Amino acid sequence: VIDSTENEIIKPIFTYIHNKKELKNLIEVGNEINKKFKRGFIDLKGNIKIPIIYDNVFYEEKGLIRVSKDNKYGVLDTLNNIILPIKFDYISFDNDLIIAESKEINYLYDFKGKQISDLQFSEISNFTNNKAIVTYQNESNSIIDNQANIILKPIKGYSFERVLNDDLFLIKDKLNSNVGIINSKGEFIIK
């Protein structure tokens, strides 16, 4: 890494280096260690801030880094504090939530690593207007908000298909595949 006047900032000791605009003081680096490519983060002085021991590191948002090691995922902050341990099958981020999957079950966590509810589900849609569709293992689904409160419980014979706006949802009849629109009170706006 050099500055605009060609002064060397970081010596050429890494096989991979990537600077993200969002990270002013951290640079992602990678090296082959024991015949395996590993990644981590250094500061602008070359000090290791996130050890170069991870199979992958990905800066997500708001100071959080998703890491993987031996096909398991976890979350660290930029100070190398563990937010979620490296034990999950997959981790994603949406609407200021961490969605962590383990053994085909998903759990919701806040950005401090606190599980926000006991809700367990097999799938989740992207959040739209702070609402998402979660599908349970029995294939029923419901609508939740970004605090994991259930807005609409499963309705027998129907499935929620899409969040349209803050209070309207596309719903499908499982028997005949007809669709309609329902509001958060469970009232059909369009049958």
C-alpha cells in the first residue's frame, strides 16, 4: 500500500490486500499459511487487528465482520471482540439483524450478539418496510417485524408470498394457487 506521493505505507508481505472505503483504519489482507489461504485485517501501520486465521472475512456493516473457518461462520467486531462464535452453518445480515443458521434452523440476533427472540424458522425473506416472511419447518409461514414480533400468524391453507407495504401482504391459497391481499389485522382486502 502506498499513499498519493508513493510513500510505502504497508510493506509487500501479503499475497492479497483490499481496502474498503467504509473501513478507514482497517485493511483486509491474506496470506498462505500452512498451505491454506487465510485472511484477516491490519491497521494502517501494519499491526494485525483481526488475526490472519480465517478462511474468509467480510465486512458487513456498522463495525461487524462475518468470518468463516472450517465451514463454520461467526461474527466479530472491528476490535476483534466475538459477537457470535464461529459455530453456525451460515450467517447473513438484514435490517439491522444477524440471521444465523444452524442445522437448518435460523435464529435472529441484534448487532451485539443478543438473541432477540426464541423464534426458530427454516427460511426468511428479505425485510421490506421492517417486515419479513418466515417459514417454519412444517412449511407454514408468518409475518414478523424487525424485533421478531409475529404480525400475522400462519393461516391454515394459505401462504404469505410477499410484503407489499407496511400493512399489506400478498397471500396465496395453497389449494388453487389463487392470490389475494391481506392486511395485518388478518382482513382480506382482495380475496
